[in-house]
Amino acid sequence: MMFSIKCSGTDGQAEEARTLVREVTEIFGQFNISDIIWLFKNVDLQGFRRRFMDINKRYDSLLEKIISNREMVRKEKKKNGRRINGDVDDDEEDFMTAATVTTAMAAEWALAELINNRNVLEKAQGEIDQVVGKSRLIQESDLPNLPYLQAIIKENFRLHPPIPMLARKSIEDCQIGKYTIPEGSLLFVNRWSIGRDPKVWNNPMKFNPERFLKPKESDGPGINIDVKGFNYQLLPFGTGRRGCPGINLAMQELPTTLAAMIQCFNWKVVNPEGVEMKGNDLVDMSERPGLTACRAHDLVCVPVARCSPMS
Ligand code: HEM
């Protein structure tokens, strides 16, 4: 979508983009001694700098290739098309990572949760059938009429925030509660833990979208909780000036994509060994470490059509 190209296939470029995004999110989540201990700041003890330079070079050349192709197409259409800056800049790389892997990952976790919680899946499908029907595909304008789907998205963000840690650096000494934070400190907010904290959420390990539909505090903070950065229990997009600028796009494309996937299909799962899972088998929900909370194993599913609104 960012580059107006299809990246869903398994051709060289799509695969290369997926591998690179995966490597970036993996390396950013690693603990680099040189970042933390001043004495080692110029030493690449763990080889991260070397790996990072290599990823950066490959990232640059992939984006440069995509951008040049786009330029050629544009030049053909409009003879005076010209790119002002020949180099791929860091913002382009940031956007490529920030805008793609987060939304894809959230959709993957949400689908896995729905497969493991059939009652939730059926309720969501029932809501979509009632509001949208089976003769047309769900679209963005339907979203305000699908409160259960919205609750599923929030519940999924609570348990699986695509970016589990927020990072900030204090620009001056300050006091937060009983803690004194010296100037220049790196601060991490672990949103993954907050989402699973029994002091904040009742029965936190249960995937229970209903908690976001209840006005009472019986299952946690309830219906008034949103993801826009004002409710600190749920901050999937961060908050403040450095909060995610893609929130509006993500909150349209993620629920629409997920809803279309469950409107049109039921999903049979194949386990990491390649064997199709039986009725009551659960999808493995382990995570792997990294900047993003990725699934340890890709979710491999077989779609089984339940309606064909496109036909
Ligand atoms: C489910 C989807 C997404 C999630 C969960 C997500 C989450 C986040 C989070 C947690 C941050 C850090 C915020 C902070 O430190 O307070 C962030 C930053 C960012 N996001 Fe997203 N994001 C998503 C989709 C997108 C999309 C679609 C775009 C672009 C179209 C985007 C672009 C960015 C950029 C450029 C930043 C860096 C902002 C800065 O440093 O000032 N994100 N995102």
C-alpha cells in the first residue's frame, strides 16, 4: 500500500521485504551492551553494529529499487517527474517498518485468538452477518456499527501490543511518584506487562472482548477505554508527541482486514510441523523476543469459504 505495489506473493522482492522487516524488528529488541555501558560505547562486543550496517545496506538497496521503479513509471506518465533526494532516508525505512509489520502482526495475533476462542469468533461473525450481511464485503464505513469487532481489536492489543515497550529519554531531572529520574535516563514502559497485570485487569490471561463492552469495572476498566493514548492501561499506539502517527490508518485497515477474513472464511490451522489441527487443538501462542511481539511460529491457516460476497 505504501509503495503501491503488491507484496503478498512469494517472489524475490516480497520475500526480501518480509525478511528485512523481520530482521530489523529482531535486532532492535536486543539488549546492546554498548548502548547501556559507557565504557563499551565504541566497541561492538555482540556484533550488533556489524549486523545493523548489513541490514541497513540491504534495506537501502531494496527501497532504492522500489523507488526507482516508481520513478520510472512516473516519468513515463509525466515527463518531468524527478526525485529531489537520491538517497533513501531513515524516515522511509522507519515508515516501511512501522507501518507494515505492526498491522500485519496485530491481524495475525487476532486471528490466532479467534481460532482459539471459537465462541468469540462465532459472535463476531454473527455481528458482521447481521450488520453487513453475506452478499457484500464489509467496508470501512461499517466499522462504527460493529462494537464487538472493535472490542476484539482492543482485547487483542491488550494481550499482544505489536510494540511491547515504549522508550523515552528524560531531557531533565524529574520526579515521578517516589522515583527521581536523572536527566539523560532511558525509560522503558512495558505495555506488554501492563496488559497482563491482574491489578489492572480481572482474569488478565483470558481473551475476553466483553470486558470492553461493560460499563462497570467488573472485568477491568471497561467500555470507556480507548486506544488513542489517553488511557494508560492500554497504549498500543503510544502516547504524547511521539505517539504513532499511523493510528487512524491502522484503526481502519486492521479491523476491516480482520473482519473481511472472518466474514468470508472459517480457518483451519496447520501446526508448525505442517499437520492440520483437529477440532479442539489450540494454536500455539508462544512469542519470540524482539522490538515487536512477534509470534514464535507463523500462523499457517487454510481458509474455508463461508460466503462469497465478491461473486
Ligand atoms: C496496528 C498498527 C500499529 C501499531 C500498534 C503502532 C504502534 C506504534 C507505537 C507504539 C509507536 C511508538 C509510539 C510512542 O513511542 O509513543 C509507533 C510509532 C510510529 N508509527 Fe506506528 N503503529 C501502527 C501502525 C502504523 C502505521 C500504519 C504507520 C504509518 C502509516 C505508522 C507509523 C509510525 C511512525 C512513523 C512512528 C514513529 C513516530 C515518532 O517517532 O515520532 N504506524 N507506532
